[in-house]
Amino acid sequence: MSDTEITVVPDRQDIVLSRVFEAPRDIVFRACTDPALVPRWWGPGHYNTTVERDDVTAGGIWRYTSRDENGVEYRFHGVYHEITPPHRIVATFEFEGMPGHVSLETVTLWENGADRTRYVGTSVFQSVADRDGMVQAGMEEGAREGMTRLAEVIRVLRERSGQ
């Protein structure tokens, strides 16, 4: 599996993550959207993530809580705007600790040869300052860790499916 590429261009409002997973697109889509699988890869590995709500339909609401080793909780939520299996997910993202700073997240999954999928996630922020704040908060390290954990979930799903 490839490493996660993160693109942050100065004076733009977006961040782009991409990674190639060694699995068919339907497996990658399932790993990204199945509420039972999300806690296995979402957020830092030393946090315990709970899916409180995850209605993976257009207009559906999602809400996750991550707890650190000291029991401190971090809550996140959003609304799904588009779900097009197994190709595209569009949703808002908001950290409840900083209300009002909403980004629009688009994940597109591209077939990339036999049994390979290119994941491209684009986060568009309301301002360059919001985007820069997310980068300064260490999102790159967390995103890389999350993508590595997602790769492991995908590997297990692929083995179980025999693909």
C-alpha cells in the first residue's frame, strides 16, 4: 500500500489527501461508511472513538466522539450531502470544540487498476485561516495515522471477502 499524500497549497482553502489501497473500490467504500468499522480507523489510535449517529444517506447526520486516555472527549459532527456508492461521499465536518468552523469533505474513490483503489479526500474550509489552523493543530499527523489504520481495516475486509 502506498503512503498517504497530503497537499496543502499556500493561500488556498483546501487540503487534499490521497492514497492507493490494495483492494476493490466497494471494500474501500464499505470501510469508509460502515458505522461498525469507522471506530477502528477514525481518529488517533490511542483514542477510543464511538459512533453516536451515522445515517449514511443524503441529508443524514453523523456524530462521533473520541476519548483520550484521560477520558477527555472530543466530539465531531456533520451532515451527508451526497452518498454515491461505491464512488463518492460528500459531508460537512465540524469539531464541536470550535463551533462555526465547518469544512466540506469530499471523498472520491477511483478504480486504479485491478483490485486497487485511489482514495482522494478534499477538505474545503471557509477561509484560508481556518485551513491553516487545522494544519497547525497537527491534522497531517492524525490524517496519516487514520489512513494507515484505514488500510489495515481494508486489508482485513479484503482477506475475509477472499478478494
